[in-house]
Amino acid sequence: QVQVVESGGGLVQPGGSLTLSCKVSGYIFSRLDMAWYRQAPGKQRELVAGVESTDTTLYADSVKGRFTISRDNAKNTAWLRMNTLMPEDSAIYYCSAYRPSLDHRYWGQGTQVTVSS
């Protein structure tokens, strides 16, 4: 059973930084494509950033240059470093692990990020 657990959310002032962590267990982490999504109240869940098993990364236009996604296969962990945070970045952030062999995406429980003064 694949488990995805996020941590690192919280309250931060505009312009501040946060790093979210996502630890995965139950499968070979190096074979998973990892991604961060977010969902703000009243809005659809959206892709923020992804890093494939090949280390190819992609970012939503709204976070390019401010957020950085990374992974360490030895630690079964992915991170999302968020800089220059803005109030519109406030949302619940979800980590997802996509298993290509099963065409299945696993989700974490989410972690709240609030950007406010």
C-alpha cells in the first residue's frame, strides 16, 4: 500500500518562504512521478509543480521562478520550496505520487499554506 504524507505547511507573511515535504512509502520511490497540487476555497485543484522519475520538472506559470520542486530517491522524499509567497498562494497543498505501471495516482492528506500579514 503506497502512502503519501505531506508536512511543512503553515502561516507565513507575504514575501516569505516555506518548504513542503512529501514522504512516500510502500513502493519504489524512484519509479514514481511526483507532483504538488493545490486547491483554494471555491477553486479547482490545480497542478503547481511536478518532477518525473527522470528528474524532468515542470511548473505552473503562476509559480515559475518562485517555487522549486526537488526529490531525493534515497530518502523517498520530494520537496516544494516556495519563495516570495503571495496571498494568492494560500491553499491546501497536496502531494501526489503517480505510478505509471498502474496508471494510478496516490494522494496525501494535504497541508494548509496560508499567506497573510
